Amino acid sequence: MFRYMSLMLALAPALTAQDLTITTTALPSGTVGSPYTVQLTATGGTPPYSWFGSGLPAGVSISAGQLTGTPTAAFTGTVTIAVFDSAVAQ
């Protein structure tokens, strides 16, 4: 008889004062058809930072830590933002 099991394991390092942290805690509301600009902020790590976003409203994009664009449709949902420092290979 042969049996096996696959398990997922994720280990995270302990946080230190130098850890990369997104400090923007909320995003302001916008209006369909009106320009939207929000500067995201982070601390720690090794600048420069690379920013990525998913689930962004139609018409809004992310570049250099800034959400910009003109929303083209109503949106209520979750936006996921990720930031990587220059010490991380992407």
C-alpha cells in the first residue's frame, strides 16, 4: 500500500524595523467620469519600490505608487495593492 499527502507550508520572517510596509490604509471614494489620483505610500525596505494592483476599477491604473485615471463605471469592491522593494527579484 502507498499513501502520500501534500501540505502547503508558508513561513514568514519576523518583522523588523526595516520591513517594507504599505502605510496607505484606505482609498478615497471617486466619481465616475471624474479624474482620480491617489499617491500610495510605503516605508522600510530598499527603495525604489515597484507597485502592482489587481481588482482596480475600469479606467484606473497603478504606476510608480500612484493610482490614476478616470473611472468609467460604478465600482464597489476590493482592490489589492502589492509593493516590492528593489531587494526582491520579481
